[in-house]
Amino acid sequence: MNLRRGLFRVWVLLSIVWFGVVTFVAYQPVREQFERSAVIDDMLHGENPTIVVLCDDARGQLGVDYSSAESGLPGPWDKYADKKTLVLCYYRLLAYRAAYPEDAGLSDEALLTRGFGASPGGKPWGAIMRTTLVAFGGSLAALLLGIAVLWAIAGFAKQEPPLAR
């Protein structure tokens, strides 16, 4: 059997396994970025954008300026909510702007997305490109290493003497 053909087949099989491993490892983070992007798009393009803050940092009065409900609309349930036991509180965009004047220079997109670790309106295509680069780059590096090793080993091959005439 030809050594080069056999090693090429091994490389093909290992590349397929490598692609599977990279896909398995990268799937969950990429999926989370797509979900985060969808949430950001909903927040940006919804009727009433809502800004999430930690309740410890919330300013104003619970049930008047901000809410314990994800809709951001203050309601009767806020009368019974204890700010000390809440983790997240929700402001409507206009109420947030009134409570936090120091953020007046930020755009609506920047305000809505800064807690999500994503650029405003950004899509997770960068993570997909990095994952693709790792998958193909690792496989290509293995191929080039194999070619270099075969080239080096071929240098040690016994030379046949030239035929005498």
C-alpha cells in the first residue's frame, strides 16, 4: 500500500473527527449568541423597549419608576415586592433616561445591549467565522505537517546508483 495514500486517508478521517469535535464544543456558545442577538433585536424593535438593571442599582420607587415584571410596566404586584429579594428590575426606556441622566449620551441601542455582551445590533457571525477558522485551520495544519514529515522521511530513502552504460 502506498504510504502517502494511506496517510492521506488517515488525515481525511481525523479531519472529519476534528470537525465534529469543534462543532460539538462550539455549538452551545454560538447558539447562545444567536439567542442573545434575537433578544436584543426584540428589545430594539419592540413597542416598549425595556432596560434591565440590578435591583441594587435601581433608582426611584419600585412600582412607580421601575417594575419587577419583565414588561417594565409598574403594576399592583410591585406593592408586595421586596427590593432586597429581587435581583433584576426593569425600566421602560423613557423612565430609565429620567432616572439615569448620566447615560444621556448613549444611544437607545447602546443602552439596551450593554448588559448583553454584544455590540448593538450585532450578529454572532464572528463566532462562526472563528469556529470555522479553527476547524479548517487545524485540519490544514495537520495536512501540512504530514506533508513536511513525509518530505523529510523521503530524504532518508536509499538512493539507487545510476545505471552504467
